[in-house]
Amino acid sequence: MQQPNTDPTGDRSAADKLDDDTYPAYSMGRAAEILGVTPAFLRGLDAAELLTPQRSAGGHRRYSRYQLRIAARVRELVDAGNPLDAACRIVILEDQLAEAQRLNTDLRHTLDQHTDPH
């Protein structure tokens, strides 16, 4: 579930960065504000190794839109009464299931192409 830590100061244009779901555009404070959580909640996701935010040159955590969506899903589960560790596990399993379904669809498509007589 963790993203590769790419260099956020790469040679990409501003437009490329805006379109990149994995670009670490949000500070911890801004991410917490967007999600309606405390910075401690985000640190908890880091400690649980669900999210590994990138770090700015000054060592501050930076979050991507992808990571904000993951954090928002965890928050939904926590708000529904699940403990944080259980919510993190649920999100990991949901992600694994989605990936398995995607692979299954791709493999079926490949198989259909090989068995289609046309």
C-alpha cells in the first residue's frame, strides 16, 4: 500500500505535478484540515505503516492525494467504531482485493484474446 518515495523536486512541470495523484503536495497540517482529523491521527497512520509520507527538505511530512484518500477511508472506518489497527487492516485487505480483481480481469481479457477464433 505504500508508495515509492520519489523526489518531489523532480524536473516535472507544475501541470504534471497537479495531475499526479502521488505528488506530495500537502503538508501535515493541510492534510489534517482537509480530512478533518488531527495531525496525531496522520502520525498514527505513519506509525501503523499504512502511509509513509514523503519528507520535505526540512523533514516535514508531505502527503499526496492518493494518501489522503487512504486516510479518509481509515477515518470512515474509525468513525464507524473500528479500532485504528483494524481499520488499517481493512484498508489493506480492500486494496489487495481490488488489485486481485484487476489482475483477474486483465488475465481474463488476455485469455479471451488467445481463445477468440477471430
